[in-house]
Amino acid sequence: MALIYTNITGNTATVIYDHLEGAGSVMYDTMTLCNVHASDSVDVDLYLTRTHTTGNVNKDGSDPRTYVGEFGNWDALPTTTKTYYKLKNVTIPKGVTLQLDSDILGFDYTKYSLYIKLSASDSAVDMIINDSKKKRKSRTSGRY
């Protein structure tokens, strides 16, 4: 079990997990968000993003870019980013902690990135994530 502690401030979207940079599996068991602002409530958005290639793609969904030029440049394919909200405008009063469990936090870590965004530039929350990193069954040993 690994605990991740983070202070989040401001109203700029913050990446919690980036599927392009992540290594291994992600299994967030719980997340707590504590509003530590001295006097104001905070509205929280917790959402996933996924970037889709919008041009010609292979039948298996893979990128069909081709090699061009002597320096290894690739043809660029247009992309779009879709957003999927897990929480939208959830208000946490000052001094209150919101606890989320794995039912809310579950997502496909190979395709999606997880973000949090607070409502105001002076917003502040402390975030603690319990990341269990559960072991998966090995195909060779048959053990967990």
C-alpha cells in the first residue's frame, strides 16, 4: 500500500495520473479531499481525459503514420480530447473532508488520464490517495 500526499491550490487543472507517463497498474482504493481554505467552500471537478486520433486509423485502432523525411519526421494525425466527469461542481465546505472510494476512482489506466480542478484561484485542498498497487495473477507462476 502506498499513500500519495498532495497539496492542490488554485483553479488550474492538475494531473493526478497521466496514462502516457504512468508505469504499471493504478488502483486507487480511496481518495480524500480536505478543504483547507480558511473561510471559503470549494467546488471540485474530478475527470478523465482521453485523446483520440481522428484521421485515418488502422482497423485495430493503431496509428497509421508513415515515415517521412531524412530526419525521421512523422505525418501528424489530427486528434481530439474527450472529457468524462467523475465529479462535477461538488461543493466541499471549509474544514470538511470528502472521501471517495474505488467505485468512483476506477478507470482504465492504459487509456485515460485523471485530473482535478478547483473552483477559485485561492482554493486549497489536501489530497491523500491510497494506491494499493494490487498484484495481478502471474501467467507463469499461477500465484498472486
